[in-house]
Amino acid sequence: MKELTDREEEILEHLWIKLEERKEGVEQGALRDSDELRSLETQGLVKLAGESLTLTERGREEGRLCIRRHRLAERLLHDILDSEEAELHAASCKFEHGLHRGLEERVCTILGHPKTCPHGKPIPRGECCKQRMKEAGQLITTLAALKSGEKGVVAYLHSEDRFDLRKLMAMGVIPGTAVTLVQRFPSYLFEIGHTQFAIDEDMAKQIYVRRTEGK
């Protein structure tokens, strides 16, 4: 399948929300005879049935991925870049088109696999989310659960407070980073590279790590 244009992705998003999320019907309307609609039909992503539009199986999956990228972009702009509400949707529409396969998985992991966008709408799950669920009961724990001297690699951050999230990322706490818990009291002191940071228990519980070797 050829790379979709921005407009084609927007059409798929619109159809996916109406058909899959709201369970409503969609008529051709203003899209009738448009080049983008014909292109989507040729690629086997949409079907025209009289006046109605439906998504094929491939179209549903592609639409789901478009929605996932858009809502992840909103989450990133809201939580990390502190974008104003008024500009959030427009900025996300532009930004999402750069979050193609693979890159959105990294963004999702950094954000802690969020379940909803800033407006409370669900973010479709990705392969990285499934992998997180698979590993969670086996290898992953919080920094707060480590013993002094234990080592780990940051798997993801999970915080409802975007200021805490920014603070942790400013310390260099991002997925893939090796950390060592130096001490647990009076604060949680951990080391990244040759630099040590002290945080409280609540923040230590927001850092999820894969255990590696001990001391």
C-alpha cells in the first residue's frame, strides 16, 4: 500500500470515529467524487455502497492506527510540551503525520502507555502496550520496590502529573536508561551514569524498571 496523504488519513480517522467508535452510518456527502475517496477505494480501504461509506478490514485497522497516532500526539503535546487547549487539536493534526509506524511506539512507551487522550477519549492499544502487559507480571517493577544496590533499566514512566513526568525526563529517566537504586531512606537516591538524584516515594513509584543484576 502506498503512503497515505494527510487528507486520506483524516478521512480514515473521520470514518473510524463514526463507524467504529460511535457506531453511526456515514454517507458520501461532501466526499463524493473526491480524488482522496477514490484513492482509498482503489487501495481497498473503503467501500462505497450506494450513498453509504464503510471501511474494509484493512481500512478499519489503518483508521485505528491513524486515531492512535493522533491521540498520542495530543497526549505528548499536552503532557510534555504543555500546549494550550486552543491549539492542541490543530497542532496534533500536523504532528501526528510524523508519528509513523515505530515512532509512535516509542512515544507511547515514554508516556507510560496512556489509555486516554487529554479529552478522555480512548487511545487504541499498540504492540508496545501488549508487550508491557505481558512483561508486567514477570520482570517489571517500580523503582520504589527495588532494594538498595539493585539495578534495572527504565521500561516506562506512568504518572498522572505531567509536571512529575517532565521532572523525571529532565533527570534523564527515559525508557532504555540504566538505573541503580543507591538508597531507600530518607529519600530514594538513584544513579544514572555518574549522576545521582533524590526523589520521594511517590515519584519513585512512577518509574517502572526491568530488573537486571544486583550489586
